[in-house]
Amino acid sequence: MPDSPTLGTQVSKDRPRERLRSVGAANLALGELLALIVGSGSGGHSAARVGQRILAAADGSLARLASLDIATLEGVPGVGVATAARVLAALELGRRAAAATVEIGDPIRGPADVFALMGPRLRDRVQEEFHALLLNSRHRVIREVFVTRGLLDSSLIHPREVFRPAVTEGAASVILVHNHPSGDPTPSAEDRAVTRQLGDAGRAVGIPVLDHVVVGAGAYASLAEELDRGARR
């Protein structure tokens, strides 16, 4: 006997693979997408239940989900090392896909382009990360350099960590970029101190620092634009 409409709906809800085929990935709920990543449950836990538990660990927020670490994920009932790794890998793929709207090699025309390139990678980080973009004479990124992770402190950032690779790569200029985990991109006094320190070092070696972009939650701040506004007052 054919399934009733009610039963058919229930089966569809419980089978995200079939739902994906019929309505497309964009129309699946977060819990369904997580169930697909989980793949199959373990220890008596279904994939759907594990997906919902992962989502609950992030309070239902995609932004919080993106910031979960592997230890937190492994603490969710039904999530083992392999499942946690798959979830983190999927989240990282999403970040990289979002950043791919501005590919390395495209010219950087201003801080908005820096934010488009680096924002998806940095906005969900729970710690500050400091990076440098090495540019050629056409303002195209020739390399991204990870400098340090942790609270930004000018005493802990040595110019050689930025300018040694810049010299090696033959960079014409550098753009600095880091995130504020609070979500507020307003530059701090330490941000300005780091900018001055590395700006002085760049002038000394002939590789100018064009900007320092601070990434927040859906917004950014440009130290170069801030300096320009101050000069015009």
C-alpha cells in the first residue's frame, strides 16, 4: 500500500540525502546539512540526532558553529574524531569558497577587496590572527603570510616576520590584516602601534605598508583611511 502523505513527509524529513536530491542543498536546514556531513550515526545515535546536537552546541548559530574547535565538537554525544574532522573541514571549505570571490592574483584596489579576500577566513576566529599580504607592483597578491596568533602586541611582532618573506618574494608593497574576535573592527591603540612599527620598518627596506585592515563581524576598518580622514581635518 502506498505511503500516506503524512508518512511520506516524515520519511523525507528523516532522509536529508533524498531531500537534497529533490530540493537542492540550498533549501536544506542547518541540521540536515550537518546530518549529511555526519554521514552515519554511531553508538546508537542517528546522523540526524547528532546533527541537531552539533547545532545545539552552537546555540543554533551558524557563526558560532564556524568558531567551534575540535575539542568542543568531540564533546558532543555521537561525535568522534572522524566526524569532528569532517565538520571542521566542511566549515573551512565554506570559508575558502566565500573568499574565492577575490582570488589571489586579482588586484587589490582598496580595503574592501582585502576584506572580501580575508574576511571569510578571519571573521569567525576566536583568537586574533595577524597576516600580511605581499603585493607586486600591480597590487596583485603574490603571497599571503601568516605572522602570529593571539593578542596583538607590538612587542611580539618582529618586522622580520613580515619583511623577510616580502624581500624574498620581491614584493613591491605590503598590506597588514588581522581580526577582532569581538566583532567590532574599531582599531585599538595597539593596532595603531603595530601599524606605525611596521610602517617604519617598511620604509627602511623600501617596501611600504599600504594599509592595515581590521576584520570584524561583517565589517572592517582601514587604518589608511583613518589616517587619511585625520589628515583632511
